[in-house]
Amino acid sequence: MADRVLPGLPALLRRPGDALSVTLPWRGQAWEARRRLRLALWPSVHAAAAAGLAWLVAHNLLGHAQPFFAPIAAGISLSASNIRRGRRILQMVVGVMLGIGVGEAAASLVGTSAAQIGIVVLVTMALALVLGGGFFSEGMMFVNQALASAILVVALHKHGTGSERAIDALVGGGVAAVIGVGLFPAHPLKVMRSAERELLRSLAGALARVAELLQRGDGAQMGWTLAAAQDIHRQLATLTEARISARANARIAPRRWGLRTQVAYEDARISHFDLLANAALSLFRASVGALESGEAIPAELCAGMDALAAALGTLARTPQPWPPELLAGVTEDVRAAIESLAPQTMSRTPVIAALVRSTGRDLLRILPER
């Protein structure tokens, strides 16, 4: 592999103190904690500001004595993630309104006791499940907020306060929409590229580890293959969420309308990650199977996997948009790795060779046009 690709890869893939049930060198717990905090800090600031502003509007401007529904709706709608905020806001507000309605009706009819609380919970959940199809069926936000709101209304019931709490919920949702969707919508390209970078990093780490095991002829640590596959699937699911959120942001948030064409292009390019991840996972399994059966793997196959791992690692650590010279180098090295694999005759070697070529071709498909 050319020197322009290899430098820095060990530092990217191997961090001290890494563990994930089974050790995955590229997923360190301390590093992951810092990354989570870094990614969630700015969205958390939005949620905190929205909660405070919602309380201010409901308490100071509307004169509500205890407008707890307003900051709850605002804070939970935005939460610590900038992914799919519009969906969460609608699910939160509509769920709270449903719960308030059921709670008010139940408190007026049956009063408050342990049995009544149980009945209210059952009725609210049944209604939320029946009414919450399609958009509202994604996740448990709608059902959970309807349930929590109904319990709060019944437990804290005072005559005539249902409408006030409903207004508070609308205030919280409105403030969250202004801050999270209107003023500070997530940048769709950054959202997709962040998720893409983590998937690239996961694939690079797993490929490098498999190549290392093949070169040494060692078997994988017990459970490692499963842990690596689970990590890749998690990152793939996060990328799917990021794509959905990016498309929604470009469609809904006025500040992001100008990015619609770029988002559509990036979304189409990133869709090929499904094929890339599946090819890489098949390569891992075939390689580990060869190790377990004691099969010798030709050195050029190990070199090909090293080349793919280095290319993926370079892409993972390089900020986007990737410079043309980097894309040219990665393309050249990946194609060289594919073309260097001559037909093999050993039992698993042809399979592994085909999977290396397939993974390389899928990697080339995710590279943007220069």
C-alpha cells in the first residue's frame, strides 16, 4: 500500500483500554465516551435553552402557575440528538395531548386510586397503539409520552387545568420547533458524514484485524467476529437514521433548502454502504473459517485486505469533502489490490479472493465523483 494511505492507520485502529464485551481495538470506552459527549453537547444546549424558554413563555407570558409540561415537551423533543427532531417534536406534542385528554376524562369519571391509575395506563396505551400508525409508530416516543401525560394529569388533577396543560405542551413543542428546526437545524451533510465516518472506521478496524490474524495464522478471539459484526450493524443503522434525518432537514428546515441537491447526491452515494458492509462481513466470516480449519492463505490476499483497511481508515480520518488527490490515491490503491489477486485453487481461497474484490468494488462505489 502506498505511503500516502498507511500512515496513521495504527493510531486510528488501536487505542489503549479498548473493550466491547470482546476487545475491538478501534472502539475504546473512554474514546467513545468523549465522542458521545462531543456529538451530544450542542444538541443538549439547544434542549436546555428550549426548556428554559418554554417555561418563561408559559409562566411569565401566559401566567401559568406550574407549567411543567412546557419545558418537558421542549427538552425531551430536542433531547441530546439532532437526528429526526421534527418527528420527535410531533410525536411528543400529539402524545402529550392524547394523554392529557384521556387523563382529564378518567379523572372526571373514576377519580384517583391505584386501580384507576392502572385502568388509565391500559386505556391510554391501547389508544396510542391504535391511533399511532405510520409516522407515529416509529419508536416509542408517542406511546410513552401519552402514557406519562395521562398519569400526571390523573395524579395531579385539579379541576379546569387540562386546557392549561395542553397549552403548555403546545408551547414546549412550538419552542422546540423554532429552536431545533427553524433556527438551529442540523446540517444534513455533516450528519451523514459523521455517521459515514464511524462506519468507515468500524470496517477499517475489522478488516485490519482479520488481515493481521491471517498473516499470523492465529484464530480470532472467542466472540470477536460476532462483536465486530454487531458494531458494523450498529454503525450501519446509525447511518440509515442519519440519511433519513438529512433528507427531512433538507425538505423541512428553511435554512437547509439550498442543500437539497447536495443531500440527494450524498444520500445516493452513501446508499452503497449497505453492499460494502455486507461484502466485508462475508469476507470476515470466510477468513475466520479459513483460520479455524487451519487453511493457509496466500500473502497477496492478506496484502489486499490490508490495502482495503488502509483505504477505509484514510477515508475515516480525513474530513470531507475528500480532496481530489486523496480520492485518486485511494482509487488507485484499491484497484491495484483488486487486480493483484490472481485466480486461486484452494478451497476457501477463491471465496476470500472474490470477497476481497467485491469489497473493493463496493468501496469504489462510495467514492464521490471527481
